[in-house]
Amino acid sequence: MGDIKVGTASWTDRTLLDSGWYPQTADTPEKRLAYYARQFPLVEVDATYYSPPAERTARLWAERTPAGFTFNVKAFSLLTGHPTKVSALYKDLRPQTEKRNVYPDDLTPQAYEEVWTRFLSALDPLVDAGKLGALLFQFPPWFTIKRDNKQYLLEVAKRCAPLRPVYEFRHASWFDGDNRDETLEFLRTHRLPYVCVDMPQGHRSSVPPVLAATADLAVMRFHGHSDKWTSTDIHEKFGYRYSERELRDWAPKLRELSDSAQQTHVLMNNCYRDYAQTNATSLAGLLGVA
């Protein structure tokens, strides 16, 4: 079995702060991150999807965590083709438009290239500290299996090198019928890490729980099974607590997944109150990596 790290997709969610998971003494951002890092070896930064990070912030993350701690960072929305608020862009790169949201084609080629450069360079403090694990590229539901999109996966890998992008899909076409084998073979051929997911089924964005390692790093993200998956309220969407029975059923599957990779990252993204932290602690115990 390869090395397994278990963590959560947030440590600053307001409902987590209200839940009582943090001790009263962890009353500042610095103390909360330090406390989190004593409980888990891995965390996913989701805030970078909504707004690109500042290098100073990344430096503080590196300084406030122990050696060996790992940050996975979610790619800025513009870089995965999601609608992006104009106000989230760097001020000097914002296009002259009346739109509230923009896409890559709404920027000049020079501005788009600069977004890439600034996003990646802001993570240098984590790279220098040896604390950057992976860059999560979670694609939108309209990112289907087709040649241009496969080429974009390769483009992302080239842009990020030597950093490690990992890929999460949100359209079932990647796994329909024979496409499943085609997708996994493409990723393996190019050594592109696939992000396995557990999520509600029957929706436009639903992807089946296909567990496979396509590179030396495997990633598993647990989104829960909320019956309000289509809600615009993020806490309704992800407000699901896994039962002990569910976690016990997942443990052997994750061990098997880790047998095919040098390292496996397991992240609980059911971020409502302390659901993710409690479930991550239980799962780590079941996997023997507490």
C-alpha cells in the first residue's frame, strides 16, 4: 500500500468555526491553521477557485504549518473554463465590459497568459517549502470528452510543469460505455492524475465512482450525497455527514486504490460544520493513518 494522506477541503468555513471543532484557544487564523495541521497532514485550498492567491498568503500558509504538511490548491475558475467574476480578476487585467462574469475568450491573449503566470508564481512559497501537493483542475459540467478538451488537459500539464495538476471531471461522457477505458488510458499514457469522486448520481454534473490511479499520485474527493445537490447554497449542496458504515465500506476500496500509486490523497469535501473533519478523522483511523 502506498502512502495515504487524509484531509479536508477547508479549514476556514464559517460553519466549521461555529461548530466548536476548534478549541477556544484557536482564536486567530494563524492558530486555527496550526491546530488543523496537528490533526491532518493534508488540506485542500478551495478559496483559490474564487480568487487567485497572493504570494504573501501562500508564504504565511507555509510558515504556519509543520514540515511535511501538504497543500492541494484548487485552480482559479478562469483556468478551468468556469464563469469568473470580473471583480475576481487582477485589477490591471480586467476587460472593459458590462458583464459580471467572463470566460477566457473575454480576455486578450496577453491578459490570459498573465493570469496563468501570476496564479502559478503566487504558489512559489509553498513550492520552496516543499508543501505544494497538487493543483486541482475541476472542470465544469459542459467540459465533455472530445479532442479539444483532451488537448487542453495536456496544455494544462505543460503550463504547470514541474508542478502537478490533477483532473476532476463533472460530465458523465468521460465514463459512458467504452469512454471509460478510453479516458483512463489517455490519462495513463500521459501520466495525468485522475481525481476519483464520490458524489450524488442522476444529475447533469454526476460522475460515477470510478476508482483508478492513472499516475503515481491518486486523488479521491468525497462530496457527500446531499439530496440538495443542485442548490445554490453551498452548505445545502455539501451538507452531508457520512455514516460509520459508509466509511467502513470505503476503507478497503481506498487501500486498493493506494496499491496502484506511490501516494494517495483522500479529501472530504462535505464541508458543513465539522462534518468533513469528523469524517476525515474516522476514515484516517479506519485506514490506519491516524
